[in-house]
Amino acid sequence: MKVVKMVVVAVAVLMICAAPVFAQAPPNTSYSFAGGGIGAGYGFGRIGSAALESMARQPEVAGRVGTNMLIIAALLEGATFFSLIVCILVNSPTTRPV
């Protein structure tokens, strides 16, 4: 029963926090910021879960796995910043010659 309550609360919080994402954009604008954030969150989750699972299976290599996890997370963070900058540049209003 506790698990069901926790899932219901998690879904409710997710729906409340995700409401601005589903809001309608003003005319003649585009938005693409959500894709980078969702991908980065998924990537960090996968990195963390795989690292913890490997540390649990072989505790003697936990130091090397932790170091490698941090390096991969830093690379993922760099890719996320790059995608954010690209999204900002694509969505920035610029004057185009006619």
C-alpha cells in the first residue's frame, strides 16, 4: 500500500511540474529546450544506476568505477550544455535580410 501511495504522489508531482511544458507556445515561435533536459536526465540516471550496480557486484573496483562514472557524467554535462546553447541560438530572434 505504501508503494501505491508513493507512486501516486510521484505521478501527481510530475504532472504538476510538467504543466508548463505542455503549455501552448505563442504563435510564430518554436521551443526545443525540453529534449536536451530529458535526455540528460535519462543519461545521468543510466550512468548512476549502472555504476551502483557494478559497485555492488564488485566492491573492490568501486574506486575506478566511481572515477569513470564522474568522467562520463562530465562528458554528458558538456553535451547537455552544447545542446542548450544550440537551442538558444536556434530560438533567438534575429533579423534576417529580406
